[in-house]
Amino acid sequence: MPIVRIDIQSGKSTAYKRAILHGVRSALTTALGVPNERVMQRIVETPSEDIDVADVRTDRLTIIEISMLTGRGPELKGELYLAIADRLLSDPGITRHDLVVLVNEGAGECFFLNGQMSCAPVDPKPTEEDKQ
């Protein structure tokens, strides 16, 4: 259930934003094998005057944060990073220099999704270590 936040500078066209969403979704479903219906994405636009980065970046700076449950190794995440970079370079033309991709992994013992809470049961009995 990857949840994706994509930060870009405001003022981009709808076609530009749709290309980003399509490219990231395609990379997630292909590289990680995530079912399409499990991917949730949103684009957050920030006015240029509210962005402070080194002058070496362009107005196409794109920061992608992917939150997902733990369990995928570095090789699989590496494939994901490359797939995103390749797709976004192809369309809408975001270079690797202007792309930042971060994966945040949360433990899967407790989360809320589709109106349901899923939590691992807690053992109420204290262990010997807890008693000390």
C-alpha cells in the first residue's frame, strides 16, 4: 500500500502533473509488483518563493516521498528508483539531477486502511525483563 507524496513547484500544467502521476504509479506497479488499486498518490504544489534550494536545481525539482510497510530489500528499492527516474525523464522530462526519491518504511504491526484497523495483538503479560 504505497502512499506517495510528490512535491513540485506550482504553475505546472495538468498534462505535466498527470505524466508524473502516471510515471510513478507505473514504476511502483512494475518494479515492486504492487497492485494498481493499492497505490495512493498526491501532488503538492509550492509557490517558487516558498522553495529554498541551491541554484543548481531547476523549476522542475521533484521530491517524491513513498511511505510503505517494511519488507522490501535494497535491490528492489534500487529498481524502483531507476524505474521512476527513467519514466519521469521520458515524460515529462525531469532529469535525474532534479529528482529526489525517498522511501519511508513503517512497521506493519498497526495501521488503518480502507476503514479497517489492523494491529498485531499486544501480549499483556509482562516479561521477566519488564519486571526488573
